[in-house]
Amino acid sequence: MMAPYTSRLRKNRIDWLLLGAMAGLALLGALCIMSAVNAVSLSNPVVRTHLIALPLGFAVFFAAWSFNYQIFDEQWKPLYGFILALLIGVLLFGTYQRGSKSWFVLPFFSMQPAEICRVLTILVAAAFLDRQGRRIRDMRTLVLLGVLIAPIFGLIMLQPDFSSIVITFPALLVLLYCAGVNIFYLALVFAFAAVAGFFTIAWTYLYLHPALLDYAVLDAFYKLASKPLYLAGFSVAVAVAGYAAWWFFKQLRIFLPSFYFVLATLVVLAGFFAGVFVDHQMKPYQRKRVEAFLAPQSDPQGASYNVLQAQIAMGSGGILGKGLFSGTQSQLGFVPEKHTDFILAVVGEELGLWGTLLVLGLYLLILWRVAVVAYLASDRYGYLVCSGIFGMFLTYMLINFGMLIGLFPVAGIPLPFISYGGSNLVSSMLALGVVQSVYARRITSG
């Protein structure tokens, strides 16, 4: 049931710090995008699209703020159906861009459904977990959530749009942790992702270093993704290893439930086959990004060019920067994707270290306010929604800043409010609008 909207509700119905941080980032982002494409005229399609998305995003933000967020808790099943319909629709009627069938091209703008679906998935997952009560610590809850989320991730992978998975998965992990899921089971989910990532990265590393394939073991490992016989043999080997580990502990009189060993075996196998699937689904340009991350100096004019030029641009800005519309690396076109993936390079070159710290500070302010709203929420659903949105923006921030300094591979993930991308801008404002709705309906004892 919806919580009553009583007279005990605080008079201040909007978190001005959160709104101010969002508006500040959006204004700064608009200026940086104009500078990146060296245009302030509406005749430029990038500027025109962004300036259309900006007021639309604010309209969505205020609409979500005025709307009672608890309706999503009650209507989560139709919302889930809407997510699936959008993702199936884009596979049937969408348009290919950058090798992915991820876009609806409409008369006046394009829309990427996965961006909106990311926020809606958090709302659906929070509603599901909100209903579990004491069963939240049972393995059954995690399995059922996995069954719920798997079709969404599967449809996104078919596009393929790996960047959406990269953002949504950590957000769901944060949501699960805050919901009170058993830490052991949560560690299994994390281990699954780690195993899948390990195989994908390891195979790419061996591809970059073919001399290592002279070793029979490494050569057999490299062929796991392409040889059915090797796949079957590896699966049997993992099962035998799981049984051997259980027997070994038993001989040492360390009696652990066999259930743990079965789970560990299944996690390794599931992660392995997920890695195989990802390896087969990766487009050439996506594989190049992983290669550039593993060996940035191996191909400075090819796969590593974007990252190296972005780092040069950011370093050349110094403390105070060269000024808006005055960055040589970005204005002369040395930094590719400067208004999307590498917008932070433009910020660093033209606004300097202080401008970069300003962007970081505003993001940290948003994260702090979302965490405060989660604490003030009047019900568990509001708390869970804010937790998932917190995880989403934290992942955005860590990946974008980490990507620029070489901690993460280039993933084609925008920096919300700063990077160009109408769908991402609108969905990000939708997320913070829902947070504002939770804040507006917080109940106090006074």
C-alpha cells in the first residue's frame, strides 16, 4: 500500500543541493559539448540534439519528482513488461549504429531504449526485493531475481550493447547488498562476473601475445572458446576439481556442506560459458578497446590512439586549463569521440585540473545527496530505489574517470550530464527525478 501523504511531510519538498549539482553539471556539459564540436549554432546537429534533450530531460525530472514513486512498487509487473517490449521492439524495428541495433530513429530524434530500461530495471528489481521480507537472505530470492533480470540482459546482449550491462550489473549488486542479501551469495554473483571477465580478457591477452601459444597448456586454454571438444573437457575438469576439493577438505576433517562446492562449481562453469558468449558476441571495435587497455603502447596509431590522445589533451590543460573553445588537442581533432566517450579530456584541457575537480566534486555531491535521501526514505522501497540509483551513478563516475587514466578499458560509456547523448541525459534526469520524489515524500516524526 502507498504510504499516506500526511501533514508530517516536510515543507521543503525538493533537495536543492541535488538539483543544483545536476543543473551545474548539465550547464557545464552543454558548454563542453559546444566547445568539443566547435559550434554554438543550432545548425550543428550535435548542438541541436543536445539542446532539445536538455529541456526534455528537465521536464522528465520534474515530472518524476511530482509523481509518487510508490506507484512503481505497485505496478512493477506492467513496468517489467514495458521493459521487455522496448528491448524486443528495438531488435525488430531498431536501426544499426556503431555495429549495434540499439536505436529507434524517430522523425526529430533518436532514442536508445537500453538507457531508459536501465533506470526502469532498478525500479523493478527494488520492487521485487521489497516483497521478499525475511526470505531476502535465501538463495531462492537471488535465483528468482536472476530469472527476472536474465531476459533483460539477454535482449541487451543481442543488440549487442555491452556498455549497458557494465553499468546495470554493478548497480544491481549495490541494490542487492543494501537489500540485505546474504553476503556469501552476493560474493558468488561477483565471482560469476569476475570469471566471465577473466576468460574474455585472458583470451584477448593471448591473442596479443601469440608467442605464449607455444606452450601446450596456454594453447589449449586459448582454444576453449572455439573448440566444442575443449569446452566439454573443461566442463568435466571443473566438475572433477569441485568434487576433489570437497574430498580433500573432508580428509582434513573440515566438514563444509557439499552445497558450497556445488555452487562454486556452477559459478565457475556459468562464468566460463558467459565469457564464451561475450567473446563470440564482441564486435571488432569492442575487442580493439580491450586490446588497447591490455597493451596501450602496442598500437599507438590504432586501438590505443584514443586513450593516448585523450591523456595528452588532459595533461596539456595544466592547473587552470586553456579556456573554453581554446583547447588545441580537442579543437584540432586529435581527440576522437571528444563530445562523447572522451568529454573529460575536453574538460581537462580547457578547464584544467580545477575544472576536472569541479566535475568530480559535483558528482560526489550527487552521490552524497542520493545516499542521504535513501536514509530519509519513508519506506523500504524508496530506500532500495535510491540505493540502486546510487550504484548506477557511482559506476558511471568510476568508469569514466578510471578509463581516462588507464584503470579501465574504453567502454563507450557516457558521463551523464557532461557527455553528448540525449537518451542518457533524459534517463539520468529521470533517475534523479525519482530520487527527488522519494525525498519529497519522506516522513518525519516532527
